[in-house]
Amino acid sequence: MVDLPMRLLTLLLMSLPALAAEPGVFLTHHSDREFELTADPSATHWRVAGVVIENDRFGKPVPGHRTEVRSRWTRENLYILFSCKYKDLYLKPNPVMDQETNKLWEWDVAEVFVGADFDNILRYREFQMSPQGEWVDLDIDKSKPRFAEGWVWNSGMKVKARIDHDAKMWFGEMMIPIRSIDTRPPKAGNEMRINLYHIQGPEPRNYLAWQAVHNPSYHTPERFGRLRLVE
């Protein structure tokens, strides 16, 4: 639960336009220091523009599920904040937060698919978190027939999530070590391939995507956008 001023500020921030430099580009803004995960979009370090997800996998609008995503980067980590509108939560019973939860995607989740290999786009990493703070990370190689078994890989990611039941919103923050995605030292101008997703509700579920994949599977890397590191 949050107090009224924070809720009003959060709703105001969610109502502002979220702009990227150009279509299909998600900007991550530099921070000169690491910061604590709070899943609080009103925090000073989160006063940056992001992108909005309002459509499904095929580019069709999904009313009532507006999702905003913002990002910061440091010398060590990539931070990503999701602010997710929902109608009815669909949560895994008996959540476990001290180890990853395989098949977390069967419940409500926010997802980041990101890779730095532009020559082999079938290699990328998948990061998920739930409104309860569960998480899973996967090393994906789509050239392999059982690529989803990459969940045994460990990136060192951390997450923080919270639910505002009155506003029907949940907020989730990821901290992902950049070395788990990219072999290059992070610097302004670097780009990666990325897509952002939000799965919400019981059947029939809502499958939202930042960049429409025009496919039932989110694992369609040829449709990914770009993540660009900026000052």
C-alpha cells in the first residue's frame, strides 16, 4: 500500500507521454551510481522517459492494461522498471523469492528478452519477474530444440516488486548485471536487441508486447527492437 500523495504522483507519471528517440528504440539512461531496488516509479532516479506497452503480440490494442517501462544503466548493471496496470491478478500460490521459479510465465509476469549478438540473433537472455517478487532468468539459444531449458543458467539478477491493489497496478524493478548480457564494457552509444512483454490475468490471458512479434510466441527475435545506452 502507498499513501495518497505517492499514488497521485504515480498516476500522474503514468499519464505522461513516454518517448523514445525513434520507433523501435528503448533508451536506457546513465546513472553514475547504483541504487536500491524499491519498485517506486516516483523515486528521483526514475524521473526519465520510457516506453509504453498497450498492444498485444499482433499489434492490437489491449484496453485497461497500459504498461510503462523505464531503464537506467551503470558501469555494472542494467535497471528496468515496469509499471503494470491490471484487471485481475493471476498469481502463483506459495511464492518462493529466494530462488528462481521455473515456468513463472504461466502466471502474471513482466519479461525482458535482450541480447547483444547482432550476428546470431537466436542467442539472447530472458528475464522475468512476478508481482510477488518471484523471478527466473534464462540463457536462450533458439537453434536448440529444447531452448527453454536455459533456465538453469544464473545471471545474478535481483528483483523487487509491490502491488497497489487500490490503483490496480503492480510495479517491478530488475537489476541485471550487464556482463550477463554483453561482453563489451558499457558505454553511451552501445546497443542491444530487446523486446519487453507483460503477461496478465487468467484465461483468456492478455499477452502484451512492446514490439509486435506477429506470432503466438514471444520468442521471435527478428521482431525485437533496440536498447540504446545514453547519457
